[in-house]
Amino acid sequence: MPEGDTVWNTARVLHRALAGARLTGSDFRVPQLATTDLTGWTVRESASRGKHLLLRLTAPDGADWTLHSHLRMDGAWRAYAPGERWAGRPAHLIRVVLRSAGAVAVAYHLHELALVPNAEEDRLVGHLGPDLLGPDWDPAEAVRRLAGHPEETIGEALLDQRNLAGVGNLYKCEVLFLRGVSPWTPVGAVPDLAGTVNLAQKLLAANRGRWTQSTTGSLHRGQTSYVYGRRAQPCRRCGTAIHKQELGERVTYWCPVCQPERRAGPTPA
Ligand SMILES: [Zn+2]
């Protein structure tokens, strides 16, 4: 599940493969960039912002550009050595190939692919809330943005990238389990929003640098989550069967005993 940590890892893979390199070829297999040729362009750096990838480039005329992409549910970038077999995914899913003397970067099933002047990056990512894995992570601002929607369910608010950037469905479910909060709780009734936000940041940060996502501390198959993907299996704390239900546009997993429903009440003085 590409969430903030996966995107952060992907940005690092691309940075290691291409940063500082001059591109010797490019192949865009998407209609909007079909005629784009980045041969001779230099890759300055690769960065992530929430779940967005930003590959920053300099054109031969010195202008700075950004190649933006989004992995959504199924996208991926892979880096290979020149001549190495591309083992990632079926070839028909390839959307971009970038070549340098030392590496080949191949993108599969990407979304929102766009090449924009560097100065316009904000148009693509300026709406995002504080990035949980960004250098400018600001928990107080994330709490302030969440608190601006007291009626919304916390399950939906955590996924809204305008509040905070990087949480996807896996971390949403896991954070709420660990905090003992039902996903249906209105934001205004969540006892400790700051604690929830800080835990989300800690979980994502703990998974940086590896591809297996775990919130339990175990990297063994079938033991990496408390509730996510565990419908009808026993809760690791109380043994109750884990529930799965649609919430907004996504499904959510939770333990009805460990995460009791709370209603909005009067704000304590
Ligand atoms: Zn439970």
C-alpha cells in the first residue's frame, strides 16, 4: 500500500539512482507527455511530499522543471543498472523510462504524471497539509487543520491530505486501533488529537527505509498489522473478531471492543 513511507522510500531510490546525473534518454508512454524528450537534462534531486513524488530536473537551457507523479494504490518506480533485466512488473504497465549512464529508472502504473516549471510545483502540492515525513513537519498545524472539521469522522479526516500528508488507509486503521478510537468518532470528540497525529508520524517514520510496512513491530507475514486486512480474525488484544466496513470512499478495519464509539459532547471547560 503506497503511503507516505513507501513514497519516501521511492523518492530515495530515485535520488540514489539519478541525482546529479545527465539523462541519456527518456521514454514517456502516456499521451500527455508522448513527445517529451528529456535527453540532455540533468536530475537535481528526487523528493516526496506526502504521497506525491517530485523529480526535479534542469533543462539544457538552465530552466528548472519538476516531473510530478503519484503512486495511488498501485504505482511504483524501480531503478535498475544498465543492462539489468527489468523484473518489476509487466511491460504494458510501464509509463516512463529515464536513462542515465549509471542507471535506468522505470515507472509502472503511475498517476497524475506531469512535467511543470519548478515554480509551479505549488499548484500540484501546495494544498497539502504538513508532511509527516517532511523536513517541515508541523504537528501543531496538522492538529489545527484536523480540528477545523469537528463534525467529520476521524477515519475520513486522517485520509484527507489537506489536513496532514502521508497517511493512507493502513496507517489510518492502525493508528485509530492503537489510540482506542473508533473510526466513526467525530474529530471534535477525539480525546487527544495531538497524540493521534504524533503516533501516525512515529509509525510512518519507523517504516522508512524498508518496504515491509509493520505497525506491530513484527515483520513476519500475517503479523504486521493489528486490524488492517484482518477482517473476522481475532483482535490481538481482546480476541473479538475484527470488523470491516465502508467509511466514506474507503473500507475501514477496527475492533468494536477496543475502539468503542464516542459521540460529540460538550467541550470540557
Ligand atoms: Zn480488541
